Amino acid sequence: MEARAKVVGHPVHQMLIVFPLGLLATAVIFDVIHLVTGSTTASVVSFWVIAAGVIGGLCAAVFGAIDWSGIPSGTRAHRLGLLHGLGNVCVVGLYIVSWFLRRPDPGHPSVLALVFMLVGAGLSLVTGWLGGELVDRLGVGIDDGANLDAPSSLSKKSARVV
């Protein structure tokens, strides 16, 4: 099943998810640095990286919803896509709560702010697996004619074998 939203022949959702995934994981790393070293700079970096990751996640969600709307209902892909999308909305929500809890003093996040972030990070492992299942196992977002010798998406030629 091909993605509905594409740029230069490639699915927009799959291009965008690297940003929130990488940024929100980076926030965890900077908070671990803060906890180990006491560096307030590291936790301030985490605060701003969370903000960027949340924005990226919301942008990716729009294109994920567009692609999900093209999956036939009643299929395993439709059910997994719904779980993947709703789960990622929860991930973004958990990081938003963490971000708001940090606002009074970004250099010294509360234990609760760290807990919300870590629960979000844990849930993102599950939703990331679901996304991988959708693409790698079920072929969602993949050109219907995908094969090892398919022409470049820039060639304007069909990837379908005739």
C-alpha cells in the first residue's frame, strides 16, 4: 500500500518521524547527563530538545493520519496503525506534561517531570515497533510495485512490474 502523502516519491510521514524520535531520545540522554553530573546546562538542553521533539511529533502525526486514512478498515494494518497513532499521541502528551513541569526551572527538573519523560520514552519503544511492523512486515507506505530492481522515484516510471 502506497503512502498518500509523498514528496519526490517518498512518504512524508516516514521522513518526518526521525526528528521527534531522535529529539525525544536525545532529551533522555541529556537528562541522564544531568542526573550523573548535576549539569543544569544538560537539563536546559533537554527542556528545549523536548519542545522541538513535540513540534516534530505533531507534524509527523498529521501525515501519519493522512496515510492511515488510506488503509482499508478491518485489516490488521488498520488496527495496528490506530494503536501506533494513538500511542504516539500519548507519547507526545507525556513529553508535553514533562515539559510543562520543567517550565518553572528548566535547569532542575522535578522527579515527576523525569517520570513522565521516561514513561513517554518507554511507550515510544512500543509505538516505534508498531510503526516498524506496519512498514517492514505489512508494507504500509511502500510503493505497490516495490522490488529490488524498481526504478528511481525521480524517474517518473512506475515501479510496478508489467
